[in-house]
Amino acid sequence: MPVSHLVEINTVPFKFKHFKHLLDLLESNNYPDLHSITMKTLPKVGYITYLGDQPIAAGFLRRLEPCFAQIDTLVSNKMFGSQVRHSGIEKVVDSLLDDAKRLKLKGIVAHTADQGILDRAKSIGFHIVNQVIIAKPL
């Protein structure tokens, strides 16, 4: 059944009842280790957007330090076109930023190599910080 273009995108706080939708989004985006994602490993602050009953995007705010956080597990539904995905992601990020301000955080960090995400981030006030990310496989 086609979704009407008049249906509004809804943003809701992420709860356990949304977990299956999150796993579906991650799986469709070839997330490498779905078994590592549980309600216990997800940050407490998260949002998911829907168009009708179909999930568009989800994301979380992970505290890194007392005053900083990271946008975490940001994912969108490949079934939708870029405009709907962009709107869904934008609504998730706006909600996460509102919560970060409410929590009196000093800043948000995120990492990506995707140019579209970088452009979107710049448009809402993120700055590129020239750093090198180092990692150690365990």
C-alpha cells in the first residue's frame, strides 16, 4: 500500500518497541556486527523517525565525557528516496541536539567519510576538525 505524500514524518524517542526497526535499518545498510547491538549497548538518548508506520532514520547521543557527546548509530532507510531520508535524519539530529542542549553539553562530535553527511553537518553548524582517528583491533 503506497504511503501518501501528505503523511507527516514523526519523530519519537527510541524505546524497546522500536528495536526491531533499528536492526532492520542497520541490516539493510550492511552493518557488520548486528549481534553487538542490544538495548544495553545503545545510548539512553535516541530518536527514530517514521513516515506512516515505516521507519526512516534513527540515531543516538552517546556521552563521551562529562561535557561532550557523539552522534551514534545514525542510520537511514534505503527504501526511501534521498529527500525523505534527509528529512528523517535532520529530524533525528535536531532532536539529539535539543537533548544535548537540555543536558548542558559543551559540544557534539561525529565522524564520517561520506561527503553528503559532511555537507549536511556543515549546514547545521558542525566544523571539520583536522584530526587522525586511531584504532586498535581487539
